[in-house]
Amino acid sequence: MVRYISTRGKAPVLNFEEVVLTGLARDGGLYVPETWPQFSEGDIRSLAGMSYADAAAFLLQPFLGDSISAQDFGAMTQKAYASFSHKAVVPICQLGSNEFLMELYHGPTLAFKDVALQLLGFLYDHFLARQGRRVTIIGATSGDTGSAAIEACRGRDAVDIFILHPLDRVSEVQRRQMTTVQDANVYNIAVKGDFDDCQAMVKAMFNDHGFRDELAVSAVNSINWARVMAQIVYYFTVGVSLGSPDRAISFSVPSGNFGDVYAGYAASKMGLPIDQLIVATNRNDILSRFFNSGEYRKSGVDPTMSPSMDIQVSSNFERFLFDLYGRDGEVVRQLMQKLDSDGGFAVNMSLLNEGVFSAGRCDEEETLRTIRQTLIESVKLVDPHTAVGLAVGDKCRVPSTAPLVTLSTAHPAKFPDAVEKATGERPALPKHMADLFQRPERMTELPNDIAVVKSFIREHSRILGTV
Ligand SMILES: *Cc1c(COP(=O)(O)O)cnc(C)c1O
């Protein structure tokens, strides 16, 4: 049975249920499975012809221990993926000979985060109902995570969700995807500040243990193990569609917090043959610099047209570092301390050269050019995040017969300005969202003042009414 250990080695070992509800480990580390479940070639072959929901139930079962029965979990994956507008859930589109797109954007908010958060919503429900508990979810968003988390939690009995976004600094589509949700347990707070102000406030609320305990505050950001776990599934299902386990596959992954591409790494650890795992970044390229030089060093964040990848440090990267150093939590702790005190650290390149990763970056001009070129050459409109994946995949690919699959992480209609600038074509919202600009909005503007934000949350959280 899989148990979960912290990357810094000092927090209690947890089971799956605890790890879903806990998020960040108490020693500041992240939880990872103690061992990787193994799938034989026969197991992988047996995925052929399965529905996405059944494949998810089959692949993820070993991570659950005895926290959930196979039957309950199967019902959960059915419900989670029924909300996707494409029958295949994660379909594949061919762009060229041996080049493919994995379309991860058919969920309710049109970005890949739905794949994990839809399932996480049902996991929360299940565990909280069983324990007779409620939680207050508080998060900061620069766009995609907020709407995906709101969609996953709307209308749920045991959850109140408060999402902070910087006033007037998210795209209109992104804002409306959050603010047009009318369920009473959803609160959008527009902060008069920038994204860093929002994130700093959320961090401070987590570090205020009195507040955190009083409101049973929980997080749904990408450090939650269940999110990474749910993302492992599509590497396998797409791999099998293209010939795994008899053929190794390469993946190019538009990356920010390193959650998505780390799930690909997990798939390879579990037995999926992967030729190359390409980490694609925009000009905020800390990950690309790391894999090419061994040095992990912070620099400022420079806004781009692929904003979901505009990050300074990647929160999930610590999980990979833990494996790189033979799962020695003490070394990870020292390196993360060095990141705080010196702004960076270096690892020996020989550790990296053996791995499955390669990495590259793509600037704004190349992003636009790739959107344009993909429309002309493959009759396919892609969003700017996907374009970064395509451009870097092209640069980093080594000659091989392995198919190259680029992860398409957002629907082009989510970033219409960039797509229009590149192609002259303004992508239309899919049918189920066509009236987004007519729906009424609901949000509360608050000053960049943590005391005001805290008292708003206190006033509206149902927890304080129930204890
Ligand atoms: C979140 C996001 C990414 C980056 O994924 P990570 O798991 O943070 O690396 C890429 N593209 C889109 C559209 C996203 O929303």
C-alpha cells in the first residue's frame, strides 16, 4: 500500500486521505508516494480500448490504499470526466507525420487544470462527508487555477471557496469564468493590487495558525498530490493510443509550476516507456536554464502572452529534486534554504544527463509565429501556451521514431487576443460557453489589506456558523 512521505523528511507519513486534505507538509516539504506503483507491459496493454474514466480508475487505484473502495472511486472518475464536452475526454489530434497534440482543454473552464480539479472536487466531497467536516478553500489566481477550482467546488455542501484575483489584471474571459458562477458557496474577491499581493495574503493566512484552524483552511493549488496524480493518466492513455508499450513516446509540456511535466516523469517511473520529456518554458525560463546548466536561480517575472507559465520558482520542482538526490530529505532542505538565502543553487550536471528530461525556451515572437504556422500547416488553431510547447518540442526533439506529442493545455478561445494577433482570426468560445459575456457577474472588490480580506472571509464562511 502506498504511503506518502515529505520531500524534507521531517513530517509525519500520511495515507492518501490525509494527504489529499493536508496539501503542504508541516516541515515545508511536499508529499510524494513512498514507492512508485509498477505497471507491466501487460497492464499497459490492457488499457487499450478502455474509456478515460475506466483507465483513470485502473491506473490510480494503487495510490489510494484503502482510503476509497474501488467501486466508489470508479463512480468518482465517471462523474468527474462526464463534465468534459468531448466524448474522448482527452482526444489526440495529428499535426504532421509522427507529430500530435494531446487536447487537454475540453473541461468546463477550457484549460488542462480541469482534468485534475474535477476529480479533486469529488475526492474532497467524499472524505469530508465521511468525516462530517467542512473546509474553507482559499486561493490566489492569476487566471486558470481559480476558475478550475471554482468549477470543481461550486455547490458543494462541505466546502466554501474564496478566490482572490488582482482587480483588472486577469483577462476578461478568465474573470468571467470565475465571476459568473452563481453558487452561494463561491466568493470572488478582486483585490486592488497585483497577483503577488494576492498570493502574499493567502500565504499569510496559511501561516496564521489560529485563522487556519478556526476556518479549517485548505488549498487546492498544484502542490496537492492528488492533482499531480490525476495528471499521470493522460500520459498512459495517449501513449497506448500511439503504440505503447511497444513504442516509446516523447512529450513536450508547456511548463510553469512543473506539475504537469512531473506527472509525465511519474508515468515513466510507473513503467510507461518515454523517449523524451521536454520541458517547454516561455521567457520566464528558470526550468529551461536549470536543465541546460544545472543551476536553479530565481529571476524576476516578465509578463507574457502565456500567463499561466509566468512563474519565478516552480513549486513542484522540489518533488523532482527529492528523487534526483536519492530521496534524501536533508539535502532537499538545504537546497531549498539556499534558494531562499542565496536566490539559487546548482546541481551536478552528471545527475541530469542520465534523465529523461530536455528543456528549452520560446520568446514572444516565436510564440506568435508558431500559432500562425500551425494554422497554416496543420489547419489547427492553438493557444499561446500550446504554441510554446510546439516551438520548444521542435527545437529539442532528437532524431527518433518516437511520436512527439505536445500537450495542448488551453483552448485558443481562452486567449483570444494573442491568437487574433497571430492569425487575424478571433477564436469563438465553444457552445456551452457562448453566452459567457451576457451572464451576470458576482464579485467583491476589496483593498489590498489582509485584515479586511480576513474579516470578509470570516463573515461569509459557513464553518463559523456550524461549530
Ligand atoms: C497551469 C498551466 C500551465 C503550466 O502547468 P504547470 O503544471 O504549472 O507546469 C500551462 N498551460 C496552461 C494553460 C496552464 O493553465
